[in-house]
Amino acid sequence: MEKIWTDGAMPWEYVTVEPDEQHFDCAAADRIVEQIKTKPDSVVGLSTGRTTGAMHRIVAERWRAEGFDARRTTFFGVDEVVGVPRDYSGACYTMLRTEILDAMGIEDDHFLMLPTESDDFLAACSHFTDELARRGGIDLLILGLGENGHLGFNQPGTPFDSRAWVTTMNVELEERIRRETATPTDKWLGGVTLGLRDIMHARRIVLVAKGKNKADIVLRMLRGPVMTDIPASVLQLHPCCEFLLDRDAASKLC
Ligand code: GLP
């Protein structure tokens, strides 16, 4: 593990750079495992995508090997795809179940997700955030990073004071999901997500990014101005956010 000086708004100790993907995945898994061990009734938020799959599987393996108590932990997903069945393999619910939660025997009463379909998303969003608050609020939130700087489904331009809401997804993701689910173009697909304000209320955040394709946006997120064009730049203002990177994602920082 290497600590680097970012020479920008962020104090150096908030950026951790791992030498390669394997160390990165283990370090990220460590953050989740340690949180559960330290406070078994934690509320832990997870993100889906290519960045997080391996770390989830490592958490499940460590749970199997070490047998720590995760029955009292509440897990939730930061966002969900709208307009697809929940059991579609690309729905965040199914990804999290497959990658980590089924293996750890976590039931749905300890796994909160925004719905993929609803007649009243507004009500579903407030129910979701109310339930997180009722369980004590978010202790740890693992966040992936979009190549355009999005967090969850909060695309560039999202106001920093947004609460959980339904919004659009990026074009590439939408095309892939349409292809995989054979969803016709006249059916709207989008995303439902915690808002940036909800995200900023987490007690502790770990932003995870790996790979060369994230190097430009990592640079803009950490060294650029805090602005809604780069939603992730708001994390510069969070009092307890670690930026966990592999060397490729950090390659433009020094
Ligand atoms: C997706 C998800 C985000 C995720 C991000 C990064 O669109 N909505 O929650 O963190 O993009 O994905 P990846 O890790 O595949 O780059």
C-alpha cells in the first residue's frame, strides 16, 4: 500500500493507492469486513459494477473462512436499475445477492434495495431513506465511480442537495441492458439512486476506482474544482472519505 500526496484540496491520508488489482480488491474487502467486525449491527452500503464484484466475493470468502457475525448487519445498494425485472442478472439486487449476500446467508430483512419497478417511486425512495435512518443511518458506504464522474445514478449536473430519486442512466449502460433484456426502445429505462445529499450523510465513505479508464476522472474528482459537472468532486467536502485506488486509476495524480 502506498500513500500519495495529491497536492490538491484533499489531505494525503485520504488517498490509498494499491499496487495492483489484487491488492486493491483485498483492501476494499478489508474495509467492509473490518466494519462488520467492529460494529456487527452496522448499516453498510454497496455498489455494483466491474469495480466491486471481486471485492464482494472476497468478503464472502472471508466470512466463510473466519465466521464473523454478519447477521445483524444491514446491507443496502446505493442504486438500482429501473424498468427491468429484479431477477435480471444485471439488476443491482441480483448482482449483490449473487456476488456476496447469498453466500453469507443474508435475508431480505437485512438487505434493503430500491425497487426496479414501482407505481410510486417517490414513496419508495422515502421509505428507503427512512428505513436507513431508522436503523441508525449509514455507517459505511462503498461507492463506485462512473467514467463521467457519476455516483450511483447521479449523473453530471445533479444538484448536490438531491435526495433519493429516479433519474437517467448513461447511454452505454442503457444500450447494454436493452440488449441483454430485449427491452424495446419505447419502454423507458433509468436508475433510482440515493441522492448526493443522502450520500454525503454517510458517516464514512470509501470511493473505489481501479483501471486506466478511471485515471482521468480520478484526477478531476480529486484535483479539480468541486462542481456538479463532476458529481464525485463533492466527496472532497466529506469529512471521512477515503479514496481507494489501484495504481492505474491513480496514474495521473503524480
Ligand atoms: C454504474 C452504477 C454505479 C457504479 C458505476 C461504476 O453505472 N450505477 O453505482 O458505481 O457505474 O461502474 P464500474 O465499476 O463498472 O465502472
